[in-house]
Amino acid sequence: MKEKKGFGLRNIAGQMVVVAQSAENINFGKVIAMNNSSAYLWEALEGKEFDAQTMADLLTQKYAVEAEKALADSQKLIEAWKNAGIIE
């Protein structure tokens, strides 16, 4: 997977959100808020191909989390990002 072109991570009033950077991606019905760990992953994976295992490896390197939990959380996050239309 990879992030869709035209989306970027921004800090808006202290909240990390993914926003459309071009008119074709704008959907004002959706704002994709990121917590610290998902924002970390978004930035670390920017422009790269990735899968749930890649994400889990990044999480276990940065945070005190078990590999199985990191993988399960990564799979859920991928589904959420797919549903939001920000990765392909």
C-alpha cells in the first residue's frame, strides 16, 4: 500500500490531521484525525510502499508494544485509512 497523492499531514490547532492538498481530493465531509502513533506512521511511511508488518515493525521500534498487538493495530489502521480513501 501507499498513501494517495494529494494528501498531507498537518497540525491544525494542535490536532494532527490528514488533509487534501489538491481540489480533486477535497471532501469536506471527512476530516481524518491522527493520534501520535498514527501520525508517526504516516510521516515514516510517506512516499513508501508498506504493509501491516512494516507498520508493526515501526511501532515496536518506537513504542513499548508487543509485536502481536502492533500487528493487529496496524491491520486495523490500514482498514481505517482505506475506508477514509487516503491510501491505495
